[in-house]
Amino acid sequence: MTGQRTHTIDRGEAAGRELARLLETGPFADALRLAIRARGLGLDRIRYRLRTKGISISLATLSHWQSGRCRPERTESLLVLKNLEEVLGVPGGSLARLLDRPRGQARYALPGDFTQTRERGRETPG
């Protein structure tokens, strides 16, 4: 039984590391989806918790954000995102920061302090 518990803990730690990496590198939809999964809440429950904070959002919008069909861009959506970060227990601004780069781009660090942006196989200085 202890081996099984250790295996579960190891998976949780691995998921935490993956979430931390995605919150650094993106893309936004992947980071949001993993943050939701890590928190263990369904979209309806997240919506309810946001509503208790006075924030209204549709399930369809949350679903679209996590699937990558659309991203929060309007001022009202960014306010929702700030509160969503609190509900999900991720560092403030960590999801919003991922919106600074265009869709399809992820940042990754190379050895040293040089960072590049990769877009569909093309590399450009970031």
C-alpha cells in the first residue's frame, strides 16, 4: 500500500513541476487547463467560486479559454482572469503574463541567459 501512495505523491509532484513550467513558458491554454486539473475543480465549480467574488463568466468562455479557441483580451476578461488565478491558487499574474505573446508562440530558455521565441518550428530572437 505504501508503494501506491508514494507513486501518487510522485505523480502530484510531477504535475506541480509541469504546471510551474507551463506557467513560465505557456502556451496560455495548456497552462490554464493544467491549473484547473491540478486544483481538482470542474468548470461549473470554478464558475460558482468566481460568482461568489462578484465575477460572472459563462461555462462556454472558460471552456474556450482552456481549449485555446479564444483567450481573454477585453478589460472585463482580464479582471475575470485575475480572480481565476486566485481561485486556482496560482501566482498572481502568472496566467495573464502568458497573454503577452501571440498565439502559437512559446518561450523557452537556452543555456545561458539567452531566450528565444519559437513559432511553429521557426526560431526568432525574443
